[in-house]
Amino acid sequence: MLFDAVIIGGGPAGSQSAKIIADYGFKTLVIEEDSEVGKPQHCAGLISISGLHKLGLNESKPFVLNKINGARFFAPNTNSFIVSRNDYVAVVIDRILFDKFLEKNALSAGAEYIYNTKAISISRTQKKWKVKAINRRNGEKKSIFAKIIIDAEGRIGAIRRFAGLTHHVRILPAFQYVVSDVSDVDEKLVELYFDTDLAKDFFLWVIPISKNAARVGLATSKGNPKALLDQFMTKSNYSYKFSNVKTLDAFGGGVITSGPIPKYYAPGFLVVGDAAGHVKPTTGGGIILGGICAKIAAEVAIDALEKDIFSEKFLAQYQRRCNQILGKHFKSMKIVRWWLNKLSNKGYNRLFKYIKEKEITNLLELYGDMDMQEGVIKKLLLNPKFLINLL
């Protein structure tokens, strides 16, 4: 089977690329290793409304469970502050419905999907790729040929190594519960908890789905994330919030905090989404930035297919275009992530005190952007001496 474009992975980035390429009439195939897209779940599911709009979507879609207008941040010593706006700034989504919505759009455009099929290797001969894949149910092997591949397989990034893109992303182990009957949580505010004993190099989150249901999770570079989350929910100063909860779901996963890999293109090959590290180092969110790059990848793939040029030099425009839009934001967020990882609990406590005393919450409310963070980061770095002294 020869396709113009083969997308490996049916997540958001993969389906968005597939739709755009198929819209232009190119024969497009998505290889999905699971029985359906969106499963298993491993996402906190919080995305900005402005980001949704950048992807051509809106907040009235059926995958939206809740709308958020701000966040409350907690220091290790329980000091806290709120950053919010009058208008909604984010939505909590059902990832299964979201992924299926994007899949439906791609199918409607003419893309094909095969499920329960894992790409196990790729090799390149005579200007096309050969994808070796295996059916995970019956073990049947097949070969699929493509003029261009878009690798959207997720954070492990196994396939891109066959294209010579071997750089690893940093993945923090994570765990999340979905619970009902949670107490003392404002359904319009996300809660973020910073405590290096429980969530080293990251944070804990409570993301409300409704008035009394929430997703509660953490990522950490040290320790067992499930055990640490259980400790937070049963033995911390905030355990009263979870004393009567019922667990609706629970799953592990990973959070990328290293930013993009150094190079995410090769001859006839483009990498998008988590596989490329298109994830915010500050928060681990990748749907929006991954979607922006997936759109660019699709446009470059279309250009390559129309001109029948798949050289590395030609496809380098993909990374250049991504960098033009997102490069400065990734750079700023990586600096902030490096700095936050250096903070002790004492440093966090002093930081929170400084933010409240200097009324920096006003600055965050005025300039804050969940996805394009370079602007607000520049404002926060106006007093670098103090920030360095926190380390």
C-alpha cells in the first residue's frame, strides 16, 4: 500500500495533520496502536480558550466539561494567591471526546485510519518510506509505504530514532485520580500546589470538572507519583478536601518538561506533538503548541507532495516556521523551568510572599497567557537579583 502521507499516532497532533493533508486530496493514512483514539487517558485536559481558537475550534463543542477563569497557587507553607479574570480563559476537556472529534474531522476530509496497529520500524529507499507495522491483536505484520511520514506517536518517540533523530525528552512520572465529592474547591479555579517533597521539579494540581468532581494529580522527578499523591490526599494540610471522595478513574502517565528536541525533521519525515517535545516546560501542556506545529507540519508536507521534494533541506522550513512562532516562548519557559527546579520549599515560600507583597498577581492577570508565555516571563524577570537570591 502506497500513501502520500502516513501519520503515526491518532492523537490530537496526528489527527489535525491528517485532516489538513487529506483536505488537499492526498491519500492519507493514520496508524493508531490502540483500538480507538483517546484511550488510554493520560492527560489533565486543561487547555486555553485562546489556544482552542488558534486550532480553529471553540469552547462550545461537546468535549468541553467545564470553563475556568483562573487559578489559585499554594506555597509549601499554605500561603496562596489567586490569578483570575472576569472572562473564562480555559476549558477542561474530555480527552476521549476531544480526540474523537478531531478523528471525525480527519475521516470526513478523507483520511483513513487503521487501529490496533503499531509501527515498529521504518526504512527509507528511493524517495519513500517503508513502515513495518504489526496488528496488536492477531500479530499480523504488514508493510505500508509513504512519500512522507509525520511522526505523532507521543512522548516515547521510538520511530523517529529510525530517521536519525535520537535525542531524548525529559519525562517526569505522573499519576492522576478522577474523583467525585471533593470539598472546598471552586469549580471555576484550578488549584496548583508547589511542594518539593511531594512534587519535585513540578507541582500538584486539582482541576475541577464540575461543582464536586475534579482531576487530582502530580508529576515528580523523585519518588513514586501514586504514593506521593496518596500522601497529599490523606496526610497533607489539604487532606480534608478529599476525605469523602469516590475514585472514578486513576491512571499514570508522564509529563515532558525539556521542551523541543534539537531537530524534528529528516528526509521525508516530520515529528510533531509530544514526540517532538512540543510541550510547555512550565506546565507540561502540549495540546495547543503541538497543534500549532502539527498545522505547520501538514502545510509543509502538502508543499513537499505538490513539488515532489522531500529532501532534508526542503523540509527544514518546518522547524524554522515553528521557531518563528514558538521559539522565544519555548526558550523563556525552559529558563523558568530550570529556575523553578532549583527552588527549595523555603525558596517557594519566599517567592509567594514576594508575589503578594509586590502585587505581581496584577501583572500576571494583565499579561499572562497560558500558551505564549514569553511576554509575562519578561515582566517577571525585571528583578533578576531577587530571583537569583531565592535559589
